[in-house]
Amino acid sequence: MVSIQEIATFLENYFPKKLSYDWDNVGLQVGSFSAKVDSILICVDVTEDVLNEAKDLGVRLVISHHPLIFQGLKSIKDDTPEGRLIIDTIKNDIAILSFHTNADVSKHGINFYLAKLLNLENIEGLSVKQKNGYFKIVVYVPSDYKDEVLEAMAQEGAGFVGKYSHCFFAVEGQGCFKPQEGANPFVGKIGELERVDEVRLESIVPEEKLKNVIKAMLKAHPYEEVAYDIYRLENDISYECIGVIGQRSIEAENLIKELKEKLNLSFVKASLVKNQFKKIAIVSGSGKDFIKDVYFKGADCFISGEIGHHGILLARSLGLSTIEIGHYESEKVFIDIVFELFDKFDKKDKLKIYKSQVNTSYAKIY
């Protein structure tokens, strides 16, 4: 059995809560973090059909993309659809954990997954949501332990700048200290001044990884008391974005065919201004608010779940082709993403993990 807290913490490494929009409601919707589960169902929407699926499977945790509780509730009653669902989850001891816009924005999430699925190159974010907070960490290490400490920090996320890892700077110098009574020095003797050849090792760390980097650094460092400094940086090093844009030269007909094959779609809705594309933008779910971002980024094709009539008119006026693949259809890869991420979970063997078989895109083409 695994606690819901352990599962939530693991997934938040890939979909940090800070990436979600202020209007969103992500995280634990129903249940207790301390509860232990042995099975999980991954889905896009929590509907009555999905909940029945969870009950039939004996699942005690549902991980969804769309939150069950989205807006503020004044009451939970069985005469409303949302109230009935919440009451049913509680009665059946089923917890709901949701990752919504944080899974849209994350580089491990839906939009980047779709871009890679379509073999886009030079993938970058589309519309800036926020700038990342960064820190500089400086630690003083005995020369012989420099590489060991550096590697431990890098494994937890220090030293990543763009497409480069292990970005560190080292300066040789001499450390000085005098161990006092009760100390257990790695080198030196109690009451005697000690000088040691050391290296000042410094690197950059994303805010969300700082605690783990410090923990790894302290564990790898040989000293009983470690001298280190943390500085908040103002550098605009990277951004978190909603949507992605990338390059690929492809004919419109072939792109549509590939979308239908790879996402198992029976149809798409396309407004084609050109028959040949070189730069393609993707926004899962609803993309109507990002049309101008797509245009200013130089894309000639915009793929989204839904864009709408007026969005299509705006796109065409800008010379932009659009392909709508359906809201659910653009986000159902969330199920595969989370399922694959659990391969990295150290307690996966204690869990049965199911992919929901319920298609919550209930509208059909007749």
C-alpha cells in the first residue's frame, strides 16, 4: 500500500502546483493524503461512468486531468450532478487527485507530449505564463570531494541552463576552521586551527528543486558542518508557457492523416489557408485565446482541441490554418503520460495502475 501523499508528491515533481493558473483548482479534490491505496485509475474527466469504472475495478484513487471541484461550492447535495458525484466518491472511499493547467504547462505534460508525438523540432513554449524563480547555491568542498558533491547536486536538478546540464563554476582556495569541544571533525583536531584545500562550487537551481539539491549536497558532503550560501537571482533564465510551437515541413493532408492515426481520431475540423506547413503551434483543450500568440510566433498552422467559429474567422484573417481535434481528444494523452511516469515511481510494484476506458467525449457525429 502507498499513501496518497507519496503519489501526489511524486507527480508534483512533474506537474508542480505553482504552474497552475490562479483560477484553477488542482491537487487533492476528495479524500485524505494519509490514506493508503493499492490501485489507481487515470482519466481525463471524473464522470458518473468513470466513477462506476473505478468502483468495478476496486480502485481507491482516481487521478484526473480535469478537476471534479472546479468552482466554489456552497453546498454538497444529492440533487445536483456535482453533489451526487462527490457524495458517491466519499461513500465508496475513493479519493480524487487532479492535475489540470499544471499538466498543460509542464514540459512533462500534454502540449510537449503532443509536439513530440508529431515529431516537431526546436520545440519551445508558446504563450508565457510565468518566469521561473531561480537561486544560486554556493558550497565549499574539500578538493577531493568536488566531483562527488557536484554530481549529487546535478542529479537533483542543479546546473541546468537551457539544453545544458552540469553548469557549475569552481574556484580553488583554502578553508580555515578550529573544531571546538563536542565536534566530530572530518579533518583536524579539537582546539587546533586547521587549513584545508577547498573548492568554492557554485551553480544555479530552480526554486522548486532547491530543497532536494540542498539535501543531496549535505548528504554527499564529508563535513559535519557544511558552509554554503543561497542567493535569490533576478535572471530571466527560463519561462513556463501554455502551449508549444515547433518546426516541421509537412503537407496539410499528411498532418491531418497523422493526427487521426496517432490520436485514433475518426475526424478533425480543419480550416486550411495553406496546403504546406513549416511551423506548427499546439494548445490542448481550448485554444481560442491564443490565436494572436500563435500568429506573432510565426506559425502557419494551429492545432487545438477547440477554437470556435469566431476563433477560426480571426485565424483566417491572419493567414493562419487551424485544425480542431476535440477538447477531450486533445487531452486524452494525459492518461498515457501519467501511466508512463509511474515507471519512475519507486513504489510502482505496490500499485495496480489502470487507464480509464471511458471516452468522456460524449458528442458523436451522425
